[in-house]
Amino acid sequence: MSSHNETDDLRARVERHLRDHASLAQDAGRVVVTAVAPLAGGACQENFRVDVDVAGAPRTFVLRSDARTHLPGSIDREAEHAVINAAVGAGVMTPEARWLSRGLVREGASAYFLDWVDGEAIGRKVVASPALERARAALPAQLARELAKIHGITPAACPAVLDASSLGADYDPVRAHLDRLRKSIDALREPRPATELAYLWLVEHARPERETVLVHGDFRTGNFLVGEEGLRALLDWEFSHWGSRYYDLAWICLRDWRFNRVTLPVGGFSGRRAFYDAYERESGVTLDPARLHYWEIVGNLQWAIGSAVQCERVLYGGETDIELLAIGRRACEMELEALRLVERGRL
């Protein structure tokens, strides 16, 4: 929102939408939106805090709407709405997505509402705040439990979520992911030789997988809310897809998500063993160390490409957020980490 008038217009539209579609009060006239304010962050969507008075009682929601541009591999808010509610149905700690709309924030853009959950999501605070020391000790087991629930959602159980109709009996999530990486590399405006080298290694060392599960797609520090007791909610499902469980298990270990706590590979707050042991207990799956190594290389390469794409959204795509330009500078760091893992041959 670039002006008070635009913000006021959005507040009025949100109020009408909640009165028409949300079961917040028996008398729709008793639903009053008192404030709408944009929230920082969100590469694939626009987020707003919405304060509402419902029959004299205050309520707070998050309104998430499609951004003007999107990242490769991201889903729109309509698809995200369905994914979140499938996760809620599986008992995952994530706020229910409600009151889906189209054109509420911007013409043609889908949007929905989430209950506001208090907590800390800023990565550097999650990994370093003295007030969250007890939470950090609890997080490996808590996150493993939630991730096992997510990975318990399968295309057979939820075929309408993310349209599983194209997944045949011989579907290989490794091959499918490599194909998506190839398309993303080819779409870049500038050549990246280190990216190409890491990609060729992945192709040469690919091992097929036959199991397909729901993947969160951005399971990392910064995308969950933490309180003093530990995990409060998982957030940001915009990269969800049908794929390999190893994607999420490796993604949280990327060096960039450790927030300078590089000796604590799981999100900057834990060693791998505690997290992976807890996941094996919760899921009943014995993890393959070689696959974990492979998918951590995949993750670093994907984030290298994603960082370059973020920069190009400003240079070529019409975005004006200087943070996106800054993210572009990380691409070479991710390329270096991917090649370091290739050279090392193990985690």
C-alpha cells in the first residue's frame, strides 16, 4: 500500500469481505476492521496484519495475498489455502487458512486469512536470544514430529491437493526435481558456471526414489514461530509440492539458514543427529545418509538459483524491494557450499 487512501480502501474491502463471508458474529454489522498494516517479508506474497473488533472483542488476523510477481516453483494463495488445510487436517501446528477470496487486495490476486499467532520468527533471534534457550532445546523433537505429520500426507490420500493427477506409478521425485532445476537454470538471464557444475554432479549421481509425499518446501528457521516453550506454529507453505521427504529434511540444514551458527547444522540450533533420530522415531522411516547428503546439495543449488531469481525480479521484473537485490548477492555463497559438499562426499 503506497498511500493512506489505498490503505483505507483495503480496510473497507476487508471489512465487507469479513462481514459477508466470515462467521465472526451473528450480526455482521458488529464486525469492524480497526486497522490494516503491511507486514515485512514475504517473497511470494503480500502480508497484512488485520485488527478486527468482533462484537466488542478484539481479534487479529494475517491476510496473505498473491504478490505481483512469483518465484519459480511457488504456488498461488488458492493452492496454498488447500495445502494448509490438508496439513491442519493431519494435525500439523499451523493456523487454519480461511475465507479465501479473489481480488480482495489486488485485481486477479487470490487471498486468505490466518489467525494471528504470537511468537518469534526472525532467524537470528530464534538461534541466539537468551529468552529462547529452552525453546531451542525442544525444537529438534518438536519440528521432527510436525514434519513427520506433513510427510504422512500422500497423493493417494489427498489427490485434489496440488493436483496429483499427473503423478503416475513410475513417478520419480528426484528426476522431477532435477527437471525443475534445469528449467530454473535455463530461465536465468545470466550464465552461472558453478551452478551448472553442481547440477551436472546431481544428474550423474541421481538415485531414483519411488515414494512421494507432501513437502513443505521451505522448512527452515525463519518460517516457524517460537515461544519460550518451543514451537508454536509452522508458516509459509508457498513452495509446497509433491516430492521427496529428504527435501525438507535437508533444507533446514542449509548453511544460510543457520544464521552464523554454522556448527549447528539444523537451523542454527541443533546437531543433525538429534533431529534425524527424532524424525525416525516419529515417522517410522530409517533415513539414508547418502540421500541426506545428496539433497543438501540440491538445496544449496536451489537456493543459489532462487537468490539469483530474487535479484532478477528487481532488475527485470518490475519489483522495487532493495532486499531482493541484496539476496542476489548470496547466490555465489550457495554455489560454493554446494561444491564444498560435492568435494567432501558426505555431511
